[in-house]
Amino acid sequence: MTTQDNTSNQQPGKYKVTVMRDKCIGCASCTAIAADTFKLDDEGISTVISQEGDDATKLLAAQSCPTGAIAATDAKTGDPVWPLSE
Amino acid sequence: MTPPQTYTARLEEKVQLNDKFTQYSFELIEPHRLKFKAGQYVSIKVSTQGERRAYSICSTPDNDHQFDLLIDASPDGLGVQFLQSLEFGTEIEVLAPMGHFTVPTDLTADHLVFIATGSGVAPFRSMIEDQLRNYQDQRQITLHWGMRQATDLFWLEEWQELDENFANFHFHPVLSQAPAAWTLCRGRVTDCLSVHPRPTQAAYFLCGGKNMVQDVTKLLISLGISAELILTEKFY
């Protein structure tokens, strides 16, 4: 599974989000919810532009992705936060 | 587009349309009005762990104090189970409005062709009614709706009413398992499209199963339709 993380060197929030490109359908729900964190690239696929955004908003964007294409992990420990483990 | 925000809504009504499909009506509590465009969807929180499911709004934007959803119970997933368990008056958390699958105001087409299978017809109920009633759109508007069996169809009185009151609206249900007495289109929506005259300056809106969307898109492209005039709801 390919992921995209075009983050800058800015201080990340508590959660780090990544987009699984092969799952993304470009519906732009994440960009609507967290415009400071996600944008659609030239191929119409969501990409992460910053990890600086509000953590609750980033998590909500991940939870709202209709195809589950966004994962959130604890930025310090790397533990998965979203999606929920089985 | 209005950016999405979190709403609290209360289950007001459930209408069992047939064995598979149910229409749910939710009254907005806080905020109490939702400004959306026909074709947009809501994201409902369906578990305490934060899991969410997306559903197209099938009511029209002029009714901004509530929204209606069409639910296909046959997948029996987490979202369906959550909605079926709701008692009247139960409050839910909704993120809305979501999505870009709307009729663009600057669309140059003189014919709007809506093609759906199954519950993919949900956003079209909102979009078609909105265009006809609220925008008084005089362009030709055609709905091709594919289902398996006649008993799967619903909203027939509503489509019939639009057909009678708006001369520019045309309704073409198509059944893949049609009874012998069925006099309308048979087969798949692609068969239905080939039976009816193809408009020249049309925009196509597709919503439904992934295979249908792929097949119809391929067909339209092969017929020389510009990809820019083929709009699809991507989350289905």
C-alpha cells in the first residue's frame, strides 16, 4: 500500500496523518474538513501538506473518509490511532 | 460550497419503501438549519469509537431544517445496523454538507442525463427536484434508473408526478430481471441508454455501483462525450 506524506519541517501535532493513495478516490471530504492539512494533487488524489493542523480536525478528516484512505498515528510513538485495530 | 460542520439531528420519521430500502428523515437540532446543495452528502457518526458512514441527502435544499436519507439495508453493515437501531427522537451527530457532486451553475449542456443503479438514485431525487421545482430548469432532464426487479423500485409516484408536471422530465426505469409484462427497458442501464435517442449537448451524472459507473463512463467516452461532461459520485 503506497502512502504519501508531503509534510514540511513544521512542528507536528499529536497525530500524524498519512493518505493511502491507492484507496483515495479524490472525493475531497478531507480537504473540506481539514483544508490546512490536506489538498488534492494534480492526479486528484489527497495529499498531506502539513501536520500542523488541529488534531481533532485531522482525526475527524480521517474518520470521515468514506474509503478509509487516511490513517492517523501517534506522532511520538507511532502507535496507530485510526483506523481502529480489529 | 459551505464548509462542513458538526450538527445534531433527531430521527423524525422512517418510511419503509420496500423490503430493501428505507427513507429516514432527520430534524436538525443544533444548528437548526443546514445550507447544502442538491447532491451533497452527510457523514454520520455510527459508533462511539468514531466510525462514520456517508449517505447522500435525498431531500431538497429548500427544506433546510431537516434532511432525508435513503438507506439500502441489504449490505447490513455498521451504518445500516446503527440506523436501524435508532428509536424515534434519538439524536445523532452529523458532519455536513459534504461532497461536490452537484449540478454546476455554469454547465453549458442543454440536457441533463442522470444515470443510477440501486440507492444511487438518492442524490438524483434531490438534484432533479431542485432543478425542476426550485430553479425552474427548462433543459431536458432524463433519469435512467437500473434495478433488478420491479419490486425493488420505489418513489414511483413521485417520479410519475414529476413526469406529468414537467414536460422536460423523462423517467426511464430499467430492470435486469424484468417480469414478462414489463413494457419498459430491460437489461442494464447501458442497454437503456442505447434504446433512447442520444442527446447531443448533454451532461451526464452517474451514481451507483462501481462497475456501472465504469461501464457507462467507458461507453460515453467511446461515443465521443467529453470527460468534463461526465460527473460521478465517487464514494458509492
